[in-house]
Amino acid sequence: GYRNIVKLTTISHLEGFHHKQRIDFDLLKSHHEGIIVLSGCRESSIMQHLANDEYESAKKIAQKYQKLFGEDYYLEIQRSTLDAQETSRNNQLIKLSRELGIALVATNDIHYLVKEDSYAHEVLLCIQSQHSIYEKNRPITMIDTPEYYLKSPEDMINLFLDLPEAIKSTVEIANKCDLEIPYGNWVLPNFPLPKNKTSEEYL
């Protein structure tokens, strides 16, 4: 799984780069062994379809990933804004989970470490988009909520009291991950050198 993630990351940077790194489904299919996949946040294709009341389209995408990843595919549910639109999407997501037998997993987008960093993060986004935090009509860079911080287990449990199985999935995923990377050793690729040249000379 780790080797496949490294491979996919490399390809996404070298071949799939278009403003952001990306990979397509066929590439994922060819390097999917040992990988655990979550459906994604509110920007994901499934959530976009649900936001547009296109339940059947979202269902087809979920089934496609379910077929490839089986029990290592999870539907990601978040409660960052708790507004009517997010609640509607989440209700459809719960329905999708129960209909297809795909486990839900509770997550939270993290853009800063603590809640108090929300304002500083917004200032940074303004700098990035060349706007002032004091502009009344500036483009909205984030949803107006200070909830994109690293929440404690207690915060997450309280947020999903009605969906304990979504919390349970986070532990299940953690238990599925088993990777030991040795520290203190250099692991460098073996690069072929021209005859009679040292690596220093060739470099």
C-alpha cells in the first residue's frame, strides 16, 4: 500500500499536474493494492453530486470505488458548518452508506492546528488572493466557520453522537495501517553511472 501511494504521488506530480496534482481512476486501478480510500470532503465528486440532488450519479461513483476497494473504501462524513446544505448532503450520504453497505467514517478538514488560528488562516488566504481582510466585498476564501482545526477525540465523538459507527471506523482504519519505516538509514536509488565515472564526477 505504501509503495503504491508513493508511486501514485510521483505520477501525479510528474504526469498529472494541472494547477494541482491529480490522478485518474485508471491509474488508481493499476496501483490500488493495499490502499485505503475515503470518498473525500465537500469538494469530492460524490458530495458535489449530492449537493446538486443527483443521488443516482453519486451512487454510481460510490459503487465504482466499492467494487475496486471493497471494505477498504469508506464514505467520508463531516460536520464543519452544520448548515442546511451540509445537513442535506450528509443525510443523502447516510442513505447511500446504508443502501450500499459502505462504512461511514467521521472526519474533519484541518487547515490549522487550533480554533484560534482561524483568523490568521483567513489573513493568509487574503494575502494569497491579493485581497485585504478589511474588504467588505472580497471573494470568500473559506466557508465562514472556524471549525477547520485539529479536533480532539472527545470533540469528534460529541459531534457524531448519533453515528457512533462513523467514529468506530476511524479506529478501524488506524488498525488497518501497519507501516514501519527505518530511521537513521539513507535509502537512495541506485542510479546507473557511465563507465569509469564516479557519482561525484557525473553529478
